[in-house]
Amino acid sequence: MNKPLNIHFINSRSLNQILEAVIWDMDGVLIDSMEIHYAIWKEFFAPYQVEFTRQDFNRHFGTTNLQTILTTLGDRVNHQQAIALSNQKQALFEQRAIQQVKLIPGVRGWLEKFQAMGIPQAVASSNTQQFIETVARHLKIDHFFKVMISAEGLKSKPHPQVFLESARRLHADPTRCLVIEDAVAGVEGAKRAGMKCLAVTTTNPASALSGADLVLNGFEELTSELIVGLFNS
């Protein structure tokens, strides 16, 4: 069993020597927004007689709204209709989420620790740029990040582009980056980028996240020794 977090055990010199950047996903990793997303998707697909199950949600989570709509509805909508639906879904999500979202337990402590160690941090999310920046300001965590990148205009996860772009902007070697994810697509994208990946089981069970280098139930299980071990294996 992993040892509980104890700040007295943190060896900042070791982590500084190993890590060049920490790249965070947003939904399900930084913020608890899963149930808001799921409820809205069910509403959106109901008029098309699509029963959007929890399994469907987990499978698509981590990709963009547009990709989820195109994959789920197929030829029932054209590309322009899919874009319009994507925009509608995002607007409704942002309206609900801004007032409801909270940080995942343990996140702020690790944001503070990585910052204190001088390790640059980024957000690499499939959500919109406006949402990422608005929520970060609302939750008062924007100052922790040197870079905040949306997959808008980039290839959707599991393509590694959003992770590689984060590393490029941080001037970090991808092999010295740690990605923190909760989605199957995100884990795959991180590994395709050549990065180490820590997955948390906020959205998917551990069995679905087996492609990650380390899977934890929550940030209270994370220790600096576990992170060091990823890069020494």
C-alpha cells in the first residue's frame, strides 16, 4: 500500500533534478466536474434517442465536445450542426460549472509543493481556453500555471499534441514531464508523447487506466518517492 502524503518526506532536490514540468488535465483531475458533464450529455443526446450510458461517457471523456458529438451521432448530423451542438453544450456546461465546481481534494497542496520546488506547471485540457482560464481564476489557482492550453484547434486526445505543445512552451524535455490524468484518452495521449503518466481514479476504475505508469485513488496517496520512482524505473 502507498504511504500517505507527508510533507516532511518531500525531497525537493530529487524532484527538481528529475522533473522539468508537471502537466495537469483539468476536468476530473484539477476540478470535480464529472457529474455536470454527464448530465448535460444525457440531455443533449436524448432527442436523438441515444442512451448515453456511463460507459459511453467514460470512453469519450478526455476528448473534445465536437469529437464526442461526431462519434456518437455519426451521420445524423453534419459537421456544421455538430459544431453548433458543441457550442451549445459548452455554453450550458460553463453556466452550470462556474458556480458548482470545486478542486479535487489534495490538488491545491500539490500545486503549492511543485511551485515551491520551482517546477513549472501547465494545464493541458480538452475543454475550451475560455473555460480553463475562467475556472482557474475563479478557484484562484491560475498563478500556479505558466501555461494553460486547450485542445481547441489542436488534435483531440488521445493524440499527444496538447501535451507536446505544453512541453514546448515550457521548454521541457517530454521525457522529463509528468502528466496527471483521469481519462483513458488522456493516458494514451501522454504515453504517446513519451511522458510519464500518473492517473487518478476520479472518472475511471484503475483497470481502465492500466496504461498509466502509476494509478492512485487520490492525491492523498501521492508521495515524492512515488514520483521519483517513476523516473528511476
